[in-house]
Amino acid sequence: MDLLKQKKIPQNVLIKRTWKYVKKERLAFIISFFFILLNVFLGVITPRITGLFTDYITGPIENINLRTIILIALSVLFASVLSQTFLFIESMILTKAGQRIVYSLRMEVFAHIESMSQNQFNDMAVGSLVTRVCNYTSQLSEFFTDTLVRIIRDSLTVVVVYIWMLILSPYLGLILASIVGLIFIISYFFSKDVHKTFHKERAQISDLNSFLNETLSGMKIIQLFKKEKKYEDIFEKKNHEYFKTKYKVTIAFSIYRPLVSLIYILTIALIIYLGVKLNLTAGVIVSFYLFLNYFFEPVQSLADSLNHVTRAISAIERLYNLLDIKPEVVDKDGAIEINEFKGKIEFKHVYFAYENEDYILKDVSFVINPKETVAFVGATGSGKTTILNLIVRNFEIQKGQILIDDIDINDISISSLRRGIGQMLQDVFLFTGTIKDNITLFDDSYSDKEIIDAITYVNADSFINKLDNGINENIVERGENFSTGQRQLLSFARTIIHKPQIMILDEATANIDTETEHIIQNSLVNISNIGTMLIVAHRLSTIQNADKIIVLSHGEIIESGSHEELIAKEGYYYNLYMLQFLED
């Protein structure tokens, strides 16, 4: 199931939801509107002054005064300077307001993504999420800081200029109204058609980004199996579909813009012709001609703005589609904060399925006492990792109860639950930055001494001390400049410095060499003294000293006990242990 599938949202709903962000900046918009209004009035004064000046200089020569000409020129200059000043002020105010709106929306989207469960992330393409957070919010930024300003200014200019033209000649003004009506009818049908195309374009660029993200992440596999040509073909197909959609938009605008320009040229010819037929003065005709420039330029600009408005609507609709996805795992009302756990964990008749009633865990019950080390063993798909994921509420169970220190984990706030549990996974993710950044997760509250103590505690100092820059050594993307074992030791140090009371190790010793495994085994001895430890491991040699071993098969517990007790039973665990012993 694709959670990010595009869903149509009515435009009145889009406007209402967007108003929630805009209303916080309404004072800025009101002030800007005032300056835009002043700017428009100053702008349209120039054509009328020019018209009056034309009548003045075409009048009797004896009435022409150089002082008057200079005064008119200075008036035009003053109006232009004042107009540009107002333009600067309103642009600054609106740009800041627009950026604050987009900032709030972008932060809300990012926080919403963080609140989703692992199960939901499985149903969403990473590339599509990146497109929404980066591309779509950037388009909204352009809308609020540029397009919206132009729409307000152009709309006011059209209204004010049209009022001036009606005053100069009501007859010509009414003719112009019919022409403007024609333009808006053309614009309406154009916008309706292009809006559909933009929806398709947004879906295609999102799909293209998702494919590119997945391909780049798996490039090693693609090259290993010589599938470059296959993936080139897939990318070419997706790229071509996107090209066709973009081309359709280009064709639409290449027809629309010249059509509006043609109407503008014909209108000028018509106005000049009718002006002469109506015996209007040269000044009025010149004013009308200049007003037409002031009139059609914002009309053309409004038409161009349709492009950006349509893009913004499509972008914000897809952002709201994301925000409408409700997180599966949330705090219940009255969830309590726990500062520290003793470490008792209990499963009571737990059932869990990723989909419907295809249960991965079936009636699982066990108790782990504080500071015990318990290992989970079983074949792939038996439910070992699922148990660990359920403890930290990456997923929600369908039946039963999970308790920590005799408190249902649903009654504990998610933040305090995960704060008290440290997880060390098989696939260690390292961020681009330094070793220090990856251990503290960019938290500057930790001192260098605390970092070095954590490193030493897990034996990571065995390789960090040999580095030129120590804890300030840079880590490249995904930590490729460190071995698997070294990345794992950094993961241990990252967990220890956050002082958890319960520790989870999910295949943390897999895929490492014998020498590093020996170092990690010594680290595990130290870590086990901190609190309760849960281990999933295929290598049974790493869990022989566990206080309890729980054996799972097809989501059910089939054996439980210490290593010696399970060996003595000569059951499933015994056979598994002997098989690995013979292989070694």
C-alpha cells in the first residue's frame, strides 16, 4: 500500500487549511497591501502626467513655459523614486512573511515525518518524502515571496488603471472590459487544463526521485550484477514520461502567451483607431496607449502567475496528503514520563501481525528480571527482531500486553520509553560528520571526557586512538571509511553515552571478523553490567553466558532456559548448537 498516493483535496479546503499559516502573518500582509496600493497609484500617475504633458506641448506655443516642463519632469522623477522605495519596503515585508510561513510548514512536515512508525515508513518511498520536504516547500516559498506579491500588485494595477481609463473615456473603457473578459475566459480554460498536467508532473518527479534514491543506494549491487543497462532503460522510460509531461506544459504556454500578446497588439490598434474617430485629444490617446501598457503587462503577468499558482496548489496538496497520514504509534492521553527503568520486562500473551491476522508472534509470554541478560534464538522469520521492535513501540501489538517494571508500555510516553532503552543494530547507520558527532548525535551537552569514557568502556579506543584526529576524525557518507566492526563499536559507544537502563542488541556481532568479534565480546561483558540486556544472535557462541535463552519457532516460544539447561534437553537449541559447532 502506497501511503503517499495522491488524493484530491477541494480548493476551498486547501485555502482554509493554508489560512492557518497565513493568518499569523496577516499584519505583514495588511501593511504590505497598503504600500502596494501607494505604489500602484504612483505608478499609474506617470501615464496621465505624460498625457497632460502631450496636450500641453501640442497647444499654443506662447503658452509653453520651460519652468512648467521642468516641474512636470521633476514630478515624474519624484513619483518614480517614491514608487521604487515603496516597492522595496513591501517586497521586504512580504518576503520575510512568506519565508516564515514556509519555515513553519516545513518544520511541521519534518516533525510529522519523525512521528511516523517504522511500519508506515515501509509503505513510503524515501525519494518521495525528500521531494515533499525540499522541492514542494521550495515551490511554496517561491509562491509566498514572489508570486503572491505579483498577484496582489498586478490585480490592484489592473483595477486602478481600468478606473483611470473609464474616467478618460467610458466608451473605450467598456470596449476594453469585453476584451479583458475574453482574456480571462481563455485563462480559465488554460489553467484548468494545465492544473491536471501539473498534478501528473508532480507525481512523475516524485517517482523519478524515489527511483534515483533507491538506485544510488543500491549501486554496488547493480554494478556487481552488471545491471547498469537495465536500470538505464528503466530510468530512461521514467525520464521520457516526465519529459513528455513537461513538454505538454511548454506547448500550452507557448500558445497561451503569444495569443494574449496578439490580443494586446490588436487592442492598441483598436483604441488608437476609435480614439481618432471619437475626436479625443492627443494627450488622452497617448494616456490610453500608456495605460494599455500598464494594463496588459500585469494581465500577462497574472497569466504567467497561473503557472506558479497551479504548481503551488499541486505542491501544497501533496504536502497535505502527507500531513493527513495519521501516525500509527502515538502517546495515549495521560501517558506518564519515566525517568529511569529498573529493567523488568514482561510479555503477556502477545499477538502481533504486520498485516491482517497473519501473526508473526502467537501467544508469546515471558518475564525478564532486572539486569538479566536474555538471548532470543531461532530461525529467520521466527519473530526475534519483532520482539525487540515491539518493546520500543516501533509497532503496535494486536493482542496481549507488554510491561516494563509492571507498567504497560502504552501508558508510558514514547519519548521516555525510548530514552531508557539503548539499541545496537546489525546495520549501523553513521551520519556524515565526525566520530564525536556520531556518538553524541550532534548533542553539544556532552564533554570530551564523557565521550572518551564511553569509547574506552566499549573498547572502541583500540582503533580510535590510532586515528590522526581521534574523536574528531571525519566520517564519510554511511561510514564507508570504517570497517563493519569499527562501526559497530561506535554504535556501542553511542548507546552507552546516553545511559540506557535496558539494552537491545539485534545481530550486533554479525558480519564481523574474528579479531573484532573478540573485542566486541569484551565490550558486551562491560555493557551487560549496566542493566537489562536483550540479545538476538545467530552465533550461539556469543550468548552462552546469557542468564536465559528463549528459543522461538514460527512466532512461538518452544524452549527456554540457560545454555546448559537447553543443551541437557537435547532439543531444538541443542541441535542448532551442535550444527554450528560442527561447522566451526
